[in-house]
Amino acid sequence: MSLLNSLFHSIFFVFAINSASLLTSLGICNLCNQPFIDNSQQYSIDYKREKTNAITNYYFYSVLNHHFFYWAFSTNRILDYLQITSNLIYIRQNYIFLYDVWRYIEYISLLEFFFYLFHRLSHTPYFYKHFHSHHHKNITLYPIDAIDSDYFDNLGFTFSLHFPLLLVSLTYYEYAFLYYFYSTGIILLHSRFITDIHVNHHIHFKYNYCLLFPLYEYNFFLNDKTK
């Protein structure tokens, strides 16, 4: 696949998924009477400028990173999932539903593992000081604060979404749905609306390094028990 075609696809894909995630999160918050932004600053010009820049950077970084992985995988023909098609790329077994569920469990488990390792790395002194500290500037969280991240943070998220696909076969549309699911979940997780897991991470600056499911805080790394 050419670089130009890959770029056009990434722009369309990222704008569609991220816009759907933001609008879904905003709709859920409004429906449940939960604040999506800091209402005490909603009329502040500086606050509006800050969030506008954050959204712009979020889209820009997401396009760059998705474009890189999309082009690299399709160029080397590592994964056929990157072709826009509704054809399945795996051999269906007798118990189709159970097999599908197992693939999703595998994908999510790998994604959470890769992001756990990346997130732990981002909290080491060097990476935290130069990259990840920007995301932790907000102690009192609102869903919109999820997009306050730099290129390095976005790279870790995008890598975690893509790398499991080397080991788990998904269709293009399954991948798109899981991308949307995680993007929406991360936004909503930056509040106490669903759970305190990520809010506590921002308070204590440790614990709860996974994305949506704290699988490895409990199982493999006992010193990181969820608080």
C-alpha cells in the first residue's frame, strides 16, 4: 500500500473513530447528568484554548501513529486485517461464537499487557519528566482530560492496539469496533462515573497501570494491587 493511500485511510479512520468516541462519551455524560468538562471553567478563554489544542494534538498524533502502523503492517503483508473487507481472515471452527469470544479475550489480554508495560515505563523518572507528566497535570479529572497527552503517550496506546494483531486474527471491522470501544472507555474512565480506578491512579501517581481492565495489577504484579 502506498504511503499516500495509507495516510488518507488513517485520516478518515482516526477522525471517524475518535469523533464517534468523543460524541458517545459526551452523550452518555449528558444522559446521566455527569460533567464532561470542568463546568467551573467552561467560560474561561484559556480553558477553551487549552482543550481545543489538546483535541487538535490528539487527532494529529493519532493520525501519525495509526498511519505508521497501518502502512508498516500492510506493506510487509504481516496482516490481512488491514484490507477493508468484510471477509473473515480466520478459519471458523464449529463453535463460532465461543471461538469469537476467545479471540476477543486474547486480544484484550495482550493489549492490556502491552499497555501495562508501556505505562510502567512512562512512570520511570526520565519518561515521566519528559513525556508523561503532561497527562498527570490534572488531579481532579473530567472525561475530556483523557485527551491531554503527548505524542509518546499516544504512541503507546496505538502500539498496544496494533501489536496484538500479530498474534490474534481479527476482521477489519472487529478491530475498528475494539478501537472505538477502548477510545470511548478511556474517555469515560477519566472520571468517577464508571469506576475510581483511573482517578486513583492520577491521585497516587501509581497503581492501576492497565487501560480498562486491571488484569495484571491483580495477577502477575502483586506489588501493584489496585487501590
